[in-house]
Amino acid sequence: MASDVRAALIAATEQLLADSPEGNIATRVVCDWVGVTQPVLYRLFGDKNGLLDAVADDGLRRYAERKAALEQTGDPVADLRAGWNDHMTFARENPALYQLMFAPRPRSHAQVRRRIMDLLEATLVRCSAVGALRVPPQVAAQMILPANVGLALNLIAQPDLFDDPDLSTRTREAVFASVLTEPAGENEQEEPVPAAALRLRSQLAISGTQILEPVEVALLDRWLQRLSE
């Protein structure tokens, strides 16, 4: 079946990349591993870049399953820290796949970044809903993910240069300090209205409401966005 051949080509590519000192593979070698001709590979993936995109997206699927298996506690900030740490662990355990997933490649159409950003934003919305976020979740995600990815890529590429065993923790806390605040009620808010608007907007994003019509919800969301800016 085509689906079985496709899965076999993806698995072979990932393994060959992991075994390659240069981090590169030839489609002919992949086909030889699986026992198919190159036209079969090109029919399924279009070209080598399409094959690499498929490997990256398959890595995302496994990464998302890994994220879903993480325990979600009643403390979203602790979950955020656990998510950063797990991201670093995934990079350390799968260096070749991680670089394929996150290092920029010309003409790549892999959907990895957007979908992982969505996972991160979901946790940040929970942080915002308890008053622990000082900026909108989307802004926080755009700060956190590049820092997480950049550190992981540098640790993979030059481990001898970035040899501080506490570097991940130091970087995490430096970035989090710029987006997190104490949960509501534990400190005095200098700007209570924007903070309250941001928190309510995130709570509505999580649980919704049956009281308002959809058009009213959209209007309220817009007002809350304006108030939280």
C-alpha cells in the first residue's frame, strides 16, 4: 500500500539523517533502504524537499503526542516551565530530527512551527486566565518559542561552546521574567483594567460562555483586546 511505503520512506529518512555526520541524505540511498525506485519517492513526496517536510511533520506528530502525555496540573506556570524543559529534552534526544524540524530550510512547507506555537499559546492562555501573564498569550509565545528553539539548536550544533549545565534554566527564567507576573491578588496591579481585561479574555477563550450570542462574544473579545493593550 502507498501509505505503508510512505511511512517506510519517512522512517528510513529519519534514521539515515540521524546516522549521517553531515546531517544530509541522498534520495537514492533512502529508496535503496526501503526497496523502491526513486520515481516512487517522487510520486509520493514531489521531491527531496517534500520528503524532508514530511519527516519534519511526522516528528511534529510525535512531539504533539508527547506534549499531550504531559501531566496538566492546576498550576499553568509550572506546566509552562515543564513544557520548556520537555522541549529541550526532545531536542537532546532527537538532534537530527529537531534540526530538520526547526532549522530554516529553503522552500520548506512543513507546518511544524505554527502547530507548536498553537500548543504553547494554549498553555499561555491558561497562565493568562489566572492572572499570571503580563502580555497577551500570542506575544508571549512569540518571545518564548524562538528563545527555546534558538537555545536548543545552539546546544546541538556547538555543545562545547554552550557548556553551562544551567544554561537552559537561566535562559528560561530570563525570558519568563519578561512575560510572567504574580497571579492576580498576590501583588498590586499598577494597571488593573488592562490586567483584568487580559485575564477575562483568556478565560473566555478557554471556557466560552452560553449567555452571549456569537456576535456578542466577538464584540466583547474585541473590546477586551482593546482594553488589554
